[in-house]
Amino acid sequence: MNFFDLFAPIYDRLFHPDLGEFCRQGGFVKEGFILDIGGGTGRIAQTLLSTDRKVIIADLSIKMLSQAKKREQLLLIVADGAALPFEESCITVVLIADAYHHFQQRERVILEVNRVLSLNGDLVIFEPNIKRLPVKFIALLENWLGMHSKFFNIHEIENKIIEFGFRIIEKKEEGTSIFLCFEKGN
């Protein structure tokens, strides 16, 4: 049993990542499909639903997805971000919230995101800010628990994503969080 299966029933009470002003100001305005990779319990995905778009959660933890199933209108799929079961260019926005540091095959995940994301589609990444002391503590704890997490600073993530042909639209650091928004180019 992995960490996420073990803590799925209480995960939302323990962890509260805040997507910040981006979401509160309607940052996800594109119509179509939003794919939340590593979306777990659906807490974030549920806030993105609208009549013009559908939200899909792809996660490896069946127990996390069983918690997400309690939320209405979310589309759920057991899937690895490194091997997404979608056709090319069928997703409008990909969200990776508090999950990038958990990916063991980051480059493969970004290749898959690039494959399934439509032209001019957005890739939005929210991650803990490893420059902050509380996040450094969390990183140590996750490694102690054997989670094999690897945290990156904002510039490391930006540079890696740009290598795959994405263009940075917005980036910022707020407290213990970092936010990056990219657009898929040609």
C-alpha cells in the first residue's frame, strides 16, 4: 500500500494547497477538457467545473479516486501521467497541482502532456516552493516516508518545461507555493 492509498480518506483534511488568485479570478477560462494529472481526491478539480468544460482526473491511486467519486461531474481514470490513455490534441488544459515532485518519470509525463494537449493549450503547474522552510521540512518527511519525491525551484521547472517547446505565460512565487502557466506551441 502506498502513501496516497493509506491517507486517501483523510487527505483533504491534512493538505490544503491554495491555487491562489489565478483560479479565483477565473484563470481556467478555456472551454473543453481539463486534465488534472495526479488530481487525487478531486478537491481542486471540482472547483474548475463549468458548463463549458469537463474535468478529468488521472491518478494512480484507486483509493484517492474513490474519494473523488463522491464529488459530482468529475470524470475519473486510473492512469499514469507517463502513459496517458487519450488521443493526440484532445485536451485544452492540463493541470499538475502539488504532484510534479511526485513524478518518477517527469520527462515522460511532459512528453505525454505535449502529445494530448491541443495547440495553444495551457499547462498549469502549482508546486510547493522548496525555498521555504516548511516545504523543506515536507520534502525531508516525504523522503523519510520513502515517497521518492524530488522538489524543484521555479526556475528549474520553467527551464525543463520550455525544453519541450512550451512558452511561459505567467509565473510567480507566493508564500509556500509556486505557480507556472505555459502555452503549447507548434
